[in-house]
Amino acid sequence: MSETQSGASVALAAEGSANVETGLPVLDHLVAELARAGRFRIALEVAPDSTGEAVAAAATALGGAFRGRLLAGAGWALVPAAEALASAALEVDEEPRLVTNADFSDSRVGGVSNDVASRFLAGLARGAGINLHVRVLEGDDPQHVLAAIFKAVGAALGQACRPAQTTDREESS
């Protein structure tokens, strides 16, 4: 079995955009949602051997591109997508993990099982060295729920990758 080749880059941007080729159009779309919500310019390319390997390689590569960019060390967001609402909170941690209440093991979006999204987010958390907490608060349509999740994660990463704002009072003390 050969190792899946991957590459990723992340840059802060005024408007988010993504050039993503994982071999899974649904995952490509979700990473683009993450980029727009977080205001990142993301490039992610994976030459997959199988769907599972593509997801793992993409997640690890993108997480690694975020590692070291998390200037604020933490971030959080509450984001809608149509009728769905999701929150994400993250912090840099020596024992990274994904904690979520989302269970899509029986659902499919774009011909791909939704546990692909869970595996991707878990790999992203490990690669970036973060604790990532994701909560689905509302939503019936799996596609909208996934969009809300990735947008929330993107917005939380966007906050964590930008210097924390300080007030004049904090600076003078």
C-alpha cells in the first residue's frame, strides 16, 4: 500500500477562497465553505489511493498548515446554513481531539457517507494540534448541517489565527 500524497497551504485573506482537489467533490465544497467563513486562502491537493486515505491525507495536510498559525490560541463561532445551526469552539492543546454531538453515520451527501466529514474534522484537529468541539443545534437537511459545521469550524479557525484584539485599558495595565 502506497502513502497518499498531499499538500496544503493556508494564508489569511480579506475574502476566503479555496483551490481544493481531494477527489471527493462534497469534501472539496465543505473545505471551500470553511475557507470562506474563516477568511482564508486555502490550497489543498490530494492524490488518493482510496476514499479513506484521501480524507486522512487531506485532513492531516490541512491541519498541519494551520499548526503554528493559531496566534490567539482559541476561537469560537455560531453559524447558520439555511435551517441548520452549528457551533464550533477550539483551543490549542497537547492532546488534540474532536468532540461532537453530530452523528451522520447513516446519512449520505453527494454519494459520500457523512462520517467522511467526521473523520476529516478529527484528522484536522490532530494535524492542527487543537481540541475541536462541534455542536449541531438545529438542522434537518444533512447537506445544510454539514455546511453549518464547516462554516463554524472555519470561522473559529479564522478567529484563532488572528491576533487577539486588546482594548486600551488592557494595554495600559
